[in-house]
Amino acid sequence: DDLVESMLQRRRYNAASQLGDGDNDNDESHVHGKQQMEELLKWDESLNQIQNEEELRQLANANPAFFAPNVWPSKSLPELENALKEMGQLIHRVGVYLAKCCDSYVAARCPGYNPNTLENILLHSKCCKARLLHYFARDDTSDNNNVDDGDNNNSGGSDDTQFSSWCGWHNDHGSLTGLVPAMYHDENGNIVQCPDEDAGLYIKSRNGDLVGPVKLPENALAFQVGETMQVHTGGWLHATPHAVRGCKKGGISRSTFAVFMEPEYHSSMDLPAGRSVSDTQCEEAEKSLPKTVRTLRSRWKLGMNFGEFSEATFAAFH
């Protein structure tokens, strides 16, 4: 729950180890805990970028989106914490397996790629975020009014706004996003089938082809590539532009659950050896992006860490 405290524990353990102050407890659980901590230290790039605990606390206070601990509605909805953690951990485990498959795919095509890059990022990062997402119902209860300004069909031409009335076109800026199937509710909170077959999640392929609405089976998970994975693979994998189209019928809301898997604040955003900025997002691919999606090169620069890239992304959209 508290990323700052976790990072401070790593720093203190690292400092004690360098001074030779670690204890010699050979209890099996203690040895396992030490092994876990030492594995985490290999991937904690903040150790080389932050000088002291006070500097880390100042950074955390300035960036609550990264560092603030969870606040649970323990009185009004006590069952939420365990349910959310259980589902979030399941999605994360599957995401790590998927990242390992992506590593194999990229390594077979990119000689300069460091094997297990994506798997290690998702496995060791303590900065994954799980969020419940709610898309509010329209006030208008007319079945005949269209939510779109453009044509009322899926083939719909070049106007991207007609597929983004619940959530506009964007890329996730993290590494990998895991999603559960959406639920739809009526005005009384009852779970219903969505009465609009055109409502829901839409994505665009690398060449700009529209796909959707994406219909997930009840017990399935979906994953979307984010821009950080696009950078770490040197463009062999591209972020998935996506939007959510609203329901034409009033009184229908949509809910889902997403886990945003990403590096920690100080993690590097380096390219694989032999790959360039233009490899990561070529001009031809940029032309196929929805017009509301800012290009990667407009926000990401060589030498950035993930926190700096995140701040540049937030500034570009807000």
C-alpha cells in the first residue's frame, strides 16, 4: 500500500549491507526475505538517482499519483479491498506471463534486446495501479437520439469523435494494461445486457484500422500494450490506441476494472541497442494515430526516466 515505505526499506537494507551490518539469521523465512530484497535492489534505479530519504519524501509529496498509499472504504464497503487485491493480483500474474511471451517475440527480432526486459519490469515494479472505472449514463432517456456527432455506424469515415463519447481516443502511457469484461447497469443499479450493440471499447491497429466494439467473453481478460513497452521494445510492439463509445440509450452506465502495469518512477526509458527514436514510432505510424493522440516523440526523449515521461504525458493532455 505504501510505496514510499517500501522504497525506504530497500534503501536502509542496501545501506546496512554495504556497511556489513546485516544480521546472520539463517532462519529459512528470513533467508528467503533477504533474497527477495536483494532481487528488488537490482531493479531499484532510485538508489543511484536519489541521495537521501528526505529527497525521496519530497518527491513523493510532489507526485501523489505515484506514491500516495491506498485509501480503502473500510467502513462503507469493507469487502472491496480484498476483492480488488485478489483480482488485481490475478491480472498482474497473467500480465507477467504475457510480458515474458512478448520478450521472446522481440528478442527473436531484435539482436540488441535484453532478454526478460518486460517480464522483469512488471515482476519487480511496486508501482502497478488498479482502478475501478465508471462511465456515467446519459441523462437523455430517448432511444432515438445518437450520442455521436458523426455517422451512426461502425464503418464511419474519418471522424474519430464518433467512437469516443464515453472516453476519448488515447494510448496508455505505462507498459501493459489488463482489463476485465465490462458490466452495464440500468438506472436502478441492476446488471443488464447493453442495449446498444455499437457501444463499448474500440481500438485501432498500427495501420489505423478500426476494431470494435471489442466483446470479451465473461471469464476472459484483455491486455493493451502501452507506450512504455513501445519504447522498451524499440517499436517492435506499439501502444494500442483505444476509446469507449457510449450507449445511445439513456440510463445505461458502464463499469470495468483495469490494472495499469508500469515501471517505478526512476526506471529508465532506454531503447534496445541498435534501435533509434524513428524505429520506435515512425512517421508513417504516426499518421494512423487518432487525432487526439499525441505522438510519442512529442513527449518522450532519450535519457528520460519513467516519472519524467509520465509528467510530460500528463502535461500534454491536461
